[in-house]
Amino acid sequence: MLKRSQFRMAPARFTGVVQSEADSSVQIDVFEPDASMPGGINRKGAVRLAGPGEFSFKVPATLTSVSLQVFQDPGLDGPSETDPFAETTVTLAGEDPDAITLVLEPGK
């Protein structure tokens, strides 16, 4: 979960819905694109959901772009090509982004 100490200005709120045919828990990993970091991203936190459905979380207002990697691991066997997955990058423009719909699909 993102820490309150990361917030110095009013945080940006992400809202939306995760859709999936699988009924297992969902993890939303939150990254900041950063070319100086290995893989070009800096992990900022994660949000866990009991299953597909609505979500809401805040990120520090100092971020200008946020990447979300969302997945399920129904077999509890670690990442694989058959796990439902989706990703998106959102540019923040000083206000809360529009609601996001993330459709998890195997093999993405």
C-alpha cells in the first residue's frame, strides 16, 4: 500500500474497475516511469483486491505519469503466460484522472 508520508500535496485519486473472467484476487502494481531505474520503472506500491471489481487509491501528486500493471494468479504458481493481465500508463495533469476500466486477459 502506498504510504501517507509520500503525500505532500493533495494526492491524485485513481478510480475504476477491473474486469476478468477469473474470480481470484487481483493485484495492481503502481509504477512511475523512470529511465534511470532498471527496467525503466520505479515501483511505488501495490493495491490488492479480493477479486475483480471497483477500485480506488491515491498516488502522490508529485507524479506526472503512472503505470499500472494489473494481474491475477489463479493457480498461485507465480507469473505465467496464462495469468490474466492488463497494463496502462496514465499521464497526470494536476487533477484526478478519469475512471479506468482494465480488462484482464490471459497471455497479455
